[in-house]
Amino acid sequence: MQLVLVTCGMPGIGKSTWAEAQKLPIVSPDRERARLGDAADQRLNGAAWHRVRERIEQAVFTGNPPALIVDGTFAGRSDRKSMLRTIGPTARRVLVVFPVDRAAAHRQNAARGRLVPAPVVDRFADKLEESLPRVWTEGWDLVWDVLAGAPWGEQPWTPKLAAHAAACGWPAPPR
Ligand SMILES: Nc1ncnc2c1ncn2[C@@H]1O[C@H](COP(=O)(O)OP(=O)(O)OP(=O)(O)O)[C@@H](O)[C@H]1O
Ligand SMILES: [Mg+2]
């Protein structure tokens, strides 16, 4: 069973840093904008998202790679539901939720080269605070609060997800 992990969180909170640490293939609009010429050029967004969807559709069609990360903000319910539709029903779909921590996001955003305007950071936080309480109803196989050390947390866990966790090098779920 293929595993698709989708990050969800404020700009600057550490999604890409986390994604790179997982040692899994990553699909992201930032990377596609960079391939198109400039990671910071928001005018490339439409083309970048088109390529993101193409890459995901191809991965899901071929079942390869067995696990991948889609690294984006996905702050709104409609953004997440659209990504669920792109992935389709065959893969296990895990939403990796980062904390809505405005202080940390502003601090980390201000300390890096590619600065997202502060009001934009806050707008994403508002969107997350509004939509996350009902994230359980969107259709994810697992919603993983990344602050919980392991993806299972207190949540339902299946042997197939456990096999993927082992393949990803995550610690074994508790018995
Ligand atoms: N856990 C952490 N503690 C402290 N700093 C961090 C942490 N995670 C990431 N950072 C730093 O914060 C900055 C933003 O991280 P990152 O690029 O991973 O955020 P992001 O969520 O991907 O943002 P964006 O949505 O804009 O792509 C980077 O400079 C990174 O080194
Ligand atoms: Mg990022």
C-alpha cells in the first residue's frame, strides 16, 4: 500500500525542514517553482501546482515510489480536499499537521532568506485555526499531529501503516 504524507502548517513553521529529514521523495510547489526558474516567483504558482499534480498522479498510477511527501501549506479545507482528490483512493493518505504557533512561525520566518510577509503568515494561521477543528471529517486515513513523536499518537493504526512506518524508519507502534 502506497503512503502519501501531506504537510499542513504555517509558513516558516518547519514543514520543509521536517520533510527533508524523513529521507523520502518530496513533491512541492516550491521545488517546481525552482525548476521553472525561481522558487520565490509566485507568478509561477499555477504552472508549479500543475506539475505537482502531474507528479502525484504519476506516482499513484505507478505505485512508485512506495512512500512520498507532498510539502505545502494546505491551510484551507478546500486545499486539502483538492489534494485528497488528486491523490485518489488507492494510496493511504496521511495529513502531517504542524502546530499553529504564530510566535515560532514569525521568528523562524524572519530568520531565513526567503521571507514571507508577516500578514500573509497570519492569514494562513487564521485559516488553519478556522479549518483544523473539522479536519477529521475530510477523509484522511490518518491525521498526524507532528508534535506527537510517532504518527500513530492516540489514533487508529493499521498493520499496513505499521509496515510503512517500519520502511520509513519510524519507531514501532506500541502494542
Ligand atoms: N524545529 C525548528 N526549530 C527551529 N528552527 C526551525 C525548525 N524547523 C525549521 N526551522 C527553521 O525555520 C525556517 C523555516 O523552516 P522551513 O523552511 O522548514 O519552513 P516551512 O514550514 O517549510 O515554510 P514555508 O511554508 O514558507 O515553505 C528555516 O530557516 C529552518 O531552518
Ligand atoms: Mg517549505
